[in-house]
Amino acid sequence: MKIRVERDGLADAVAWVARSLPSRPPVPVLGGVLLDAGAEDGSGEALTVSGFDYEVSAQCGVPATIADGGKALVSGRLLADITKALPNHPVEIAVDGSRMTISCGSARFSLPTMPVEDYPQLPSMPQVAGQLPGEVFGEAVSQVAVAAGKDDTLPMLTGVRLEIGEGKVTLVATDRFRLAMREFDWQPDESLGEVAVLVPAKTLNDAAKTLGASGAKIELSLAANDGLLGLSGTGRRTTTRLLDADFPKYRQLLPTEHSAAAVIEVDSLVQAIKRVSLVAERGTQVRLEFADSALKLSAGGDDEGSAEEELPVDYTGDAVTIAFNPTYLHEGLQAVRTPKAHLSFTTPSRPALLKPVDEDGNVAPGYLYLLMPVRLPG
């Protein structure tokens, strides 16, 4: 194999593929990136960069000048580090026997290759289910994935539930202490009925962030019976195995009424939470005391130090004190993505709801963040 390729395109492709590789692969070849020179991308010669660990696959095409085609398998993490650090010059890649040479400007690297014949075949993309608005999908996944659990012993909580139906997509995630849900419109395939699957949150978030950055349409492919979901767009494609677990029946948890509500300036509250939680030990509570048109935040105690801060707020309801995990509250406020947020609840022991507020001061539909309060002492 002997090729010439632009540095930025190569670095972006390798970084995209290497991101999905396992940090500790069970066998060395599963930590590799496969370079396939000689494929056609519709406009000429291309280099295809691929990665697969039996759970997640990623593939990206890069325009290249190919003098001699072929395939080569090298360490993905190492290749990503090298291509990122190369100077801004065309890159020449050559394979001779069991060694790959990478030359760029005055830099030159020699890497050992792994046997291509030991590399697993990438899965085919499932049948296309419909098209997603790229920018909306990227934002929606990031808003929801923040609430996904990270405990692998509870796999049903480490995923994002993807519900697709006629004209609407619903994304939901929860770690038992909070829940995030986002709905938006999409263009489904006419033959697709209502389907719900559970997608690994980290994989979905990484893919949606990259594919959605261009703002172009994203094709959603799904083979629910085979446990496989695919996403493709802007010359990139990825597949992931679905989680075989039952997601909690979440709709019955969503409050249908409230007795108190506040419209909050998001940035002011976020900064206040950061300040008062400096005296709180990790994971301990921040208390919010609502009364009339004021909100008083406080944290800590006599032993570890204490802090408090007061903010103006548009509040309706009786005076009440409610407490939250500061990290969870902070992440929920950031996920709302509007300058103001609507916080509603009934009692200090029942779930609270955060929702975005639009420019006209109305609660905006489409997104909600449910947060369980922390029990107050006494």
C-alpha cells in the first residue's frame, strides 16, 4: 500500500474511528484501525478508515491519491495520536511487509502492523428507518444522555431509550435520581411502525455530537430484531449493538401537577450553585429556600464551613425549602439550553421538574429534566 492524503482529513477520520475503540481490547486486533486504500467514494479514489470491536463499528472515507492499493491494520490510539500531532503537510503512508511508514514534512514514523486476516468483518448497515435533523438530534442526545447512569451492573440505566413513531422521536435516560426526556419531529420511513430500543448512552452521544455538528441530515438505520442500530451522514457511519434490558416504566413518574413554580435565570443560578457548593462535601446537598420573589441558596454547616447567596426569582407558591444534589441540578440547568428555566414541584420530598422557557416567557415544550430532591435533615 502506498498513498498520499491530506493531513486534516486523515486526522479527523482516525480520531472519529479511534474514539469508539475499547481502551483495553480483549485481543490486540480489536484495538486496531483498518486502513483500506482503493475504495471509490463516488468522486474518485478514497481511503477508508474503519474500527470494530464486536459492539461498535465506525467507518469514514477520506479522499486520497493511491499509488498502490491494499489494507493495513495498526494500533488505533497510536495512529490517532500521531496524525493529530503531524505538521500541516500532505501525509504519505506506505506499507512494506509488517511495517507502516508515515511521512509528513520532516516527520517520519514507523509502526508495526497487525495481521489483517485476523480482523473481524464490519457489520452491514441495517435498513434505513428515516432521516433525523442533524443539529436537533445532536442537541437532543446531549440533553438526555447527561441523565444516563454509569453503573454497568445496571445496564438498563446506562442507555438512552429511543422511541420512534409516526413523525416523532422521543429520547429518555435516567439513573434513578434524575430523568431527562426530549421529543422532536423527524422524517420516518413510511413502512416503519412504533419501535422502542435501548442504545448505549456514551456511544449514541459520541456519534450524535460528531454527525450532528455539520447540521446535515442523519440517516437512522435500525434492525431491532437483530439488536443493531446505525447512524450515517457526512461520509461517516457507525453501528452499535443495542442493550438487551428493560427500561423503567418512566411515564408514570412524571408529575402531572405542581403547587409551586419559579422562573429562574439559568446562568445566575449556575454560578451561585458553583459558589455555595464550594463548602459542601462531594455529593452533599444545596438547599434552595423560596419565598415571595427571592431565592436563598445555602450549603455546608458548622463543621465544614457554610455559604449562602440570595437571588431574585419569579416565584408562585407557599414559602418552601427544597434540597438537591448540586451536580445534578447544575447539569440539568445546563441541559435546558435557554437563558431562563421553569422549576416546578409539589413538596420537598417529591420530584421537581426543570423545563426551558422561551423568549416570550412561556414554558417551551419538547424537553424536561426530572430531579429527585435530597432529604432535608429532620
